[in-house]
Amino acid sequence: MPRSVNHVASRERRKKILKLTRGYYGARKNVWTVAKNTWEKGLLYAFRDRRNKKRNFRALWIQRINAAARLEGMSYSRLMGALHKAGIEINRKVLADLAVNHPEAFKAIVEKVKNA
């Protein structure tokens, strides 16, 4: 008895991947094995870079806080230590936003920390 193969399902599976790889360069968009490998590798990059994104943003916030703190005559590490000692719980994301968009508010925080 001949082997029964579900061509409908396998073709649908391939079409789904090829649709996801539309816009890729060369054989990566229309050759099944190349497209599948490229798509799978893309998922790995996406997984990795979702974590790297958090790391990169934290580094950016630290750089912005450091630059703004040095304009006020303090280093980043001294500012963060003084914030913790003064009991001011403000995260780096908000602090960096204040440093960039509201320098007067950032300056007020630094002054409060210096006096404490």
C-alpha cells in the first residue's frame, strides 16, 4: 500500500514560512530550506536582542544621568549613592528623562541630595 502524505498541510506550512520571509534578499525569500533557516535564525536574534535592548537602554540612561550630574558638579556614582542615602527612590529611566527634558527638576533633585 502506498504511503499517504498530507500535501495540503505541508504546503500550507511552507507557504506560512515563505510569507514571513517576504522582503528578504535573494534566495532567503523563496528557497524553502534557506528561507526556513533564515527565519529561524531571525527568531534567535529577536530573542537575544529583546534582552540586549534592556541592557542598552540602562547604559543610555546612566550616560545621560552622568552627563547631567557632571554639569551640577557631581559624578554619577556619587549622585546615585547620595540618592540612596537620602532615601530618594527614583529609577534611572525617570532620572534620565528629567535630566534631558526637565533640567531644572533634575537640578532641584541634585541640590536636595547635596544638602542632605
